[in-house]
Amino acid sequence: MIKADVLIVGTGIAGLYTALNLNENLNIILVTKSTLTESNSYLAQGGISTAIDLDDINSFCEDTIKAGNYKNNLDVVKMVATKSIDVIRHLDFLGVDFDKVNDEFSYTKEGGHSKKRIVHCKDYTGKEVIEKLLDKLTRIKNIKILEHTTLIDLITKDNSCLGGVFLNNEKTLKIYSKYTVLATGGIGGLFKNSTNQRTLTGDALSIALKRNIKLKDVEYVQFHPTSLYQNTSKRRFLISESLRGEGAILKNKSGNRFVDELLPRDKVTLAILNEIKKTESDFVYLDISHKNADYIKNRFPLIYNECVKNGIDITKEAIPVRPAQHYYMGGIEVDKYAKTSMNRLFAVGEVSCTGLHGSNRLASNSLLEGLVFGKNCASYINDYIYSTKLEILDIHINTNHIIHENKNIFKNKFINLRGDLKDELI
């Protein structure tokens, strides 16, 4: 048995930023199912969207709502847009190496955005941010990190969360906490073709359903238009939207352009799938070879090198691409402080449903959401934790029963709502 003030499950950007904003005198435990860097956040290429200044907030909101097919929570959209400026400045202060020109952010543009407003670190933004956050967190003495530790259940009493039950090297571990934060990521590991880490299988969502914690927009899943076409069962390599933002063109097998590349993701994905069907192909082409070769290698080193490994020189030839599952807009319903319907339980990042994205996430709003709600969550906990008592509940745990009980709970719920995607699931 382990005791903590705050238990955070997940080490993507949302979990780490929550931890970083908690008071340093709190005892914090960070738990991850795999390793510290095996998260979708670490894989993020394109960047983080932000309002450029106060005058850009309305435009940012309009782009987000339009991309979300007007199914967003308008108050949340306005709040995130307003707070975006401060969280980006904070990351800059923490030493995140954003691309700049004359000490000013070098903004780029992606699909659905009406202007350039995305900050980035080459094409490995997530990696840079996560590494900087981890560097700060590992220096804080009161933070304990557990890797290869899987959440299998929550410890609950009278609709309050008292902590979690975990499996570590086949040993059961109970962690009791005043507050618990779920930051366990998305559901890409359930799909045959996904850009996500394969370990992200919706575990917390199954637990939430079992524990009668409210979920929202369960049917909303996003496919990214451009993943590298590979005849493999491995995770699909993402070809960032920022290529299209910097001028890459989508072409069919005859070399003809067939869509506006900077439409929102759902529109571009549909156009590609229709083109694949019409031309009886397995993929289409994304071509940035008309750009200067040195520019391509410097701006997109990760993508360039990965394509070279697959025999493709993107400075000279087009990239074969097709859509793949990428992001989950649904999840555990939360308020602006990331509070769930269960007392003392929070959810941040992709596991949550904040209402920001509507039915289709605007490009580069995912990392931003994790940052804003992570900070909001930490702020709430800082205010109330000192008046909250740690409770220990003597419970008997049948690990095998719990694991069997959790299996496919969320998957079956999802299929009931999205039977059209049944064949896409593992």
C-alpha cells in the first residue's frame, strides 16, 4: 500500500503539466502503463496552436468551432483560446526550444486554421516539450514515478475516488490518494490502423463505465488524413499536417490534385477515402518535393529520416499516404477544472471530454487542451487539498476477475454507437 496527496495516472503532456503546476510540498505519484515517454504527446509532430494575441482569440474560436462542426462547448473554446497565450509563454520560459525568427515565434499553419498560429519545434514538438517537462519534474523531490504499472481499477466509496489499484510485474499495488487524476490517453490501440501508441487501449474508459462515471461524445473518433502507407501491423507513422501547412499537395495516382489540403481533417480524410475508392488504389500521394531540399530536411527532419528508412526521399518524390485513426474527441466528461462526475477524481488530456473539440478536433489543439486543463486541474487541487483527508478503505482484490471484467467494456460500448467502425477495430 502506498499513500499520496495526488495520484496521476499517465505521463503525457496533460499528466506531466498537471504535476508541474501542483504545489511542490505535495506528495505526488506519477504512474505510467509503459515508459515515461511512451505517450501520444511524445509522438506529436506538428505543434501547439495558440491565439497569437488578444485580437486573435475570436478568430481562433471561430476556426475551432467550424472544425468541430459546431458541436463544441462555446464557453470552453473561449476559455482555452484565452489561456493559450499564457501556457505557451510558460513553456517558452521552461526552456522549450520553439522555432523562432528574430526571437519571435515562427508560426505555421495547419488544416482548418485561417492563419498561421501554431508554435513548433521542427517536426518533433511533442518530444521536445515532454523532455523539458520531465527534466523539471524529475528534480522535484516529492514526486515519485512508477513505470510499467497498469491501472486496473479505482478505489471508490460513496461516489468518491480514494485512489487506484494497479498491476506491476504481476503484483497488485494499491495507491491511496486525496485526489486522483486520470491522464491515460486515447483509444488508438484498439484500432488496426492508428498513429497512436499501441498501449493506449481505453483502460480508464472501461473502468469509468464500470464505476458509473459519466462519459460524453463516445462516438466521436478522428482519422488523420495522412499516415505513411505501409503494409505492416505496426503503429502507423504520422505525416504531420504541417507539411500541408507549408505547401505540400495531395495527388491521386494520376498526379492530379483532388482536394483543398487545408480543410479540416474530417473533410480531407473523406476526400482521400473517396479518391482511393474511385481510383481503386490503396493510397494517395502527398508531395512536398517542389520545396527546397535543404528547407525540407531542416524543417521536417523526423519525417524526412523516417521516409528515408522506408526508401522514400521526400525531397525528390511524393509520399504514399492514407488515413488512420488518430484522436478520440469523446471520453470522460469533465468541467473546466477537469472534475469528473465522481468526487475527488479528475481527467485531463485525451481520456477526457472537455467539449473543446466538438465532433472533429482542429489541428494542434490537443496538446493545448492538455496544457490548459492540466493547469486548471492543478489550480483546483492546490486550493482544496489541504482541507481534504486521506481515506484508507480495506478492500479485497481479485486481480484476475477485475482484468476479465474490464476487458472489452468500452470497446463494446463504442461498437454499439459506431458499428460502422467495427471492422477497423482489433
